Amino acid sequence: MSCNKTEDLIMRYMDGSISEMEAVKLNEHISECELCREEFQAYDEVMALFLESELEEAPPEFEERVMARIACLTPNYVRGPKWTLNNVSGTLWGIYCILFGFGVMAVMYRDAVLEFISKNPSAASVVSVLYPIRDRFVQLTSEFTQMFEQLAVTFNTYAAQSRVFVLTVLGIIIAMQVVIYVKNKDKAEAE
Amino acid sequence: MRMKDYKSMEDYALICECLKKDDEAFAELMARYKSLAYSIVIRMVNNKDDADDLAQEIFVKVYINLDKYHPDFKFSTWLMRIATNHVIDFRRKKKYDTTSIEGMLTEPEHNETPEAVAIVNERNKQLKDALDSLPDMYKMPIVLYHQQGMSYQDISDVLGEPLSKVKNRIFRGRKLLKDYLTDSKVGVAYEL
């Protein structure tokens, strides 16, 4: 391990988040490197001072003095539910999900919905607008389906011919990744 | 009239009672957190009288602003934010002289020798001097982490700073403390 990584590991040691492997590496390094050992001892001394420092309790009668001070105060509290950011965003998400759900149901059961609405005479003008939209939606769906079917046929044709080539290329890429991984692992262990 | 069991209430429930002008609920809240607030203040200002006044002012501020508390945060985090801001403002206004340690010496316990007490006092003074040498931007997160035992995330919430900035300041503060203590030891050796 190199000296420029020592300080990072010492910080993790001070955080109490150093792993066993890292602790072993740090110990090995500071047993060999005098400068890093002195650095570690200096930081350890800082930690020891913190651990020795005493807790501070509030003085006696502290509470009585504070209560005496607030006794003559009359704050004007604004009561009522707090609209925190979490509440607002949660409410908006909830409304959005409900509307989205209704929208999905309306599209899936569009014929039944339109039939139901058309039974209401006052909604006749709305329905007359919705029927052409429904027809256009059906037409677009059909066009997309035909396009995807054509793409699938084209892909199957080329896939059959190039299967061997694709598998060979994939095999080479995987082999290269394994070699690179093993090399990096050996390099990390050597450090 | 049925007496309320304040000790078993959660902090937010106590605050709701406080908003109904129930001072006993506030007294219970203060009993829970007075040492937390006081210890932060005393570590940032080395004078017990100033620390006592500041800690009282902090709780008065908390009392006045209770309706502004959001339950999204822990009450301790909100209290610490008020405490740290109040202390920093005080230090800025006073351009605080950080060398005084009057009244900070430990009183000997019955089974402690004077020599042991002297060693403890000397060690405490060493740490206080080292901490006082730090600018507030490093001293505050160091005190909150190492002396108050707060997590990085809690400190980030208290100070209103990003987590990465808090970590960097703590790392930098530790380095400055280490350098100060090392230099002071070298200085002593040189004088001898």
C-alpha cells in the first residue's frame, strides 16, 4: 500500500468504519513506514483526547431559570396542520396516480365507456368528439403493430444468418473482460 | 382532572401540547434536551457564565418558535440547528476570546489524587486549546461529531450543509488538530 492512501484509512479508522482488510493493510504499512506511523500516532492522540473529554451537564436550576424567562412571554403560535413539502408532494403524487389509473382504465375499456356516456343525452356533444379520436387511436395502434411485425421478420432473417458471427464476437468480448478483471485484481492485491 | 404522562409522550406530541400553552410539556422537553444544548454551547464558548446565558437564550428561542418546527426533522436536529446558529452569531458579535478557561477545571472526586486531577485538567486544556485554534467552520462539525456523537447525516441536517462538505470539514478539522497538537509538543520539547 502506498503512503498517499494512509490518511484515507486513518480517517476511516477515526470514523469507526474501517474494514478488517483495510485495518490489516494499515497496520502492515505503518509497521514499515516511520512517517506514516508517526502520522497515525498523532491522530490516535487526537482521538484519545476526545475520548477522555468529559460530558457537560447543565447547571442545577437551569430549567427553573428558563421557565422563569418564558413565563412572561406570550408567543402567537400559528396553529393548524403543517403543509410540509412531504405532505404536498405526497398528495400531488396520490392525485396523479389516481388520475393515471382512471386514464388507463378509460383507454382499455374505451368502447364500454363511450357507450355508457352516449346513453346520457347531455353528453352527446362530448361523445361525438370522442368517437373520431377513438377511431384514430385504433388506426394508430394497428399501424404500430404492423410496423413492429415487419421489424421482427427482418430481424429474424438476419439473425439466422449472423448467429454464429454474433456468438463469436460475444465470446471474445467476455473473454477480454475476464482477462482485464483478473489483471486489475492482481494489481490491487500487489498494492 | 387526569394528569398527563409527559414522560411517555413522543417529542412531537409534547410540542403539540406546548402549542396549547402547556408549560409543563415544555419543561419535559427541556429536561430531555438541556444537556445536549448545554454541552454544545460550553464546548464552543469557554466561559461557564456565557454558556449558561446562551443555553437559556436557546431554549427561549425554541419556545418562541415552536410553531415553526416541522416533524420531518428530529426535534434534536432542529434544536441543535438553533443552538449552533445562536452560538456562531454570539462568537461573531463578541469576536470571542477563546483562551479563557476560568471555572473549567475539574473538581476532584473523592477517590482521585490531586495529581490525577491535574493530568485530566491538562489533557482537557490541551484539547480545548486545540479546538479553539480551529475556525468555526471546522470546530463546529468536529465538536458535533466527536464530542456530541452525532452522525454525518445529522450534522448535515443541523448545519444545513451537504454531506460531502461536512465530511471534508471534519477531515480537514482533524488534520488541523493533529498538526496543532504535534507542533505544540515540538514547541515544548524545544523549550526544554
